[in-house]
Amino acid sequence: MTPAQMVHLASEEEAKIVETVFLKNAAARKTVVFTSPDRGAGCSCVVARIARNLAEHAPDSTCVVDANLRWPAMHDLFCLENTRGLVQAFGEDRAIRDYAQQIHDTNLWVLPSGGISEDSDLFSSEIVTTRFAELSRTFDFVLIDTVAMNISPDAGVLGQLSDGVVLVLAANSTTRDSALNTKVLLDSANVPIEGAVLNKRTYPIPDKVYRYL
């Protein structure tokens, strides 16, 4: 399988998430958390690609929120400054849209992290509930990137403030036990799993094909 075919298959899988999770009910707003069982699954990249795909196929406003405050990546993936964002929104009282940056000539917005924080209790504060409710009112679709579940319970906490969670699994890396443990944690928090994306697939060539190469 060629690299182009690999990219095409990955794009198809992400397009299914766009269709089934976000566009299935055209009249409904949707806020979804993205996380992975372990770090290194490429969750941030998947979120960025799905957000771009969603913005291209829906006229509604789409906002990507970088809630991975330990290893924020959205500002790099969208080539934005990260001096103002989610962290500042928690400590100030301006409208949430003032902390987001619109991607030029699109309906896509990005709310970067605004910095780094390892405060494990940050997402449990009352202001977080208020701010994420405001995000859901301000934008039609909200995609929230979070740290891996084996590092922090952030995804479960934010999942309770959203419509559900999409899991990003790494092929040949995420173990069955790790994925099942993540499901148990989300189930115990009463957070529905909306879907899953298998990332980093290598599509190895079967041995019998090598004979013809």
C-alpha cells in the first residue's frame, strides 16, 4: 500500500467521525472531548485534522480547544501565538471568544492553551464549568483536546461537561488492556464514548506480496 493510500484511509476514518459524531443531527450543537489511553497516540494531530474537515463541510462555527495544558500543541499545529488562551480565560471575565483566534477566511476558531499548567485540580473548579458552558453556547461545534487518560483524569472531568468522548488509539502501541481501562474510567464517570479513531497505522505489506517486489 502506497503512502498516498494510507493517508486516504486515515482521512476516511476521520471523515466518518465528522459525519457520525458531529453532522448526523444537523440541527444539534455538539461538544466533544478527544483523548487517548496513553501519551503518544497523536491525539492532537487527529483533533486538528478532524476540525479542519468539519469546518470545510459545515457552515457552522467550529472551535478547537487546547485543554492539554501539560503538552499543548494546537498553537503549533495551526501556526498561532500561545500567549493568550484557555489559562487566561479561567482567570479573567471577558467573553470566551476574545481568547480564541479565527483561522483566516474560515469558520474555524482555535482556543490555544495560553500556557502550561500541571495543576491536577484546575479543571474541577467552578469557573471551568462556566467557561465550557459558554464555549458550547458560543460555537456550534467544540472539539476539546486533552491529555492522555493514563496521565490525568482531565478527559473524564471535561467529558462530564460535554456530549461525550472520542478515543484516539495508536495502532501497534495502544494495548487492549489500556483501552479497556480507559473505557472503564469513562463509564464510571458516566461519560459516553462517541467513537474511536485508530491512528498511526503502518499497513505492512503481507509476506506473500514481497515475492513479487
